[in-house]
Amino acid sequence: METKGEGWLIFAAIALGVAGIMRIFDSIWAFRVHNQVLPDGTLGDNIRNYAWLWLIVGILLILCAFAIAQRSQIARWIGIVAGAVCAITSIWWMPYYPIWSLTYVAIGIGVVFALAAYGGRDSEVTA
């Protein structure tokens, strides 16, 4: 029998994995760009700063996706933090890519909701 919120947990795992892959693509793009300056950027004007940030965030999100699939409580909390990090770090790209940034924010909020509402221990105790 499927437990309550199982679909939300699957959504959270898939969303974290997809967001992580998208972040890695962002980092590959940023590493390949030459001689581009981001005026008034949050992390300075060097695009490589963003490349490293997105690579680390992407790896974190993919690892959290696999951990959520294991259904452990520590994975739930790591996933909540990862979803929040996904949403918060997306805001830094808002001046340059607003649609992608809003997409990442929505994914992060959805993951936080899914894990906070349905990722907890079941109240039923079996003997």
C-alpha cells in the first residue's frame, strides 16, 4: 500500500536531481565562457566564481536526491536545506536570467513543501 505523500517524496527526489543537473549545466556554461564580466554581480564580476558555486550546488542537489530516495530522516532535513539553498541561490541570477531563476525558486519551494509536509515519520507504529 502506498503511504500518504509518497508522490510528493518522489517529486522531491526527482526535482532535486533535475535541479542539480541543471546547475551542473550552468557551471559548464560558466566555465566555458571567456572574457565575460558580470557588472555588480553578487559574487564579484568574475564568471568563474559562479561556475564553482553552481558546480558545488549541483553536486549537493544530486546527492540529496539520492538520499531522499532512501527515506531516512537525515535525508529529509538535508533535502529541506538543499531545496532552500536551490531557491536562495537562484535569486543571484535574477538580473541575468529571470525565467530560469524563477523556475529554480519554484522547484526549491516545492521540494521544501514536499519534505516538510510529507517527509516525516509515520504516526502509525506497528508491533
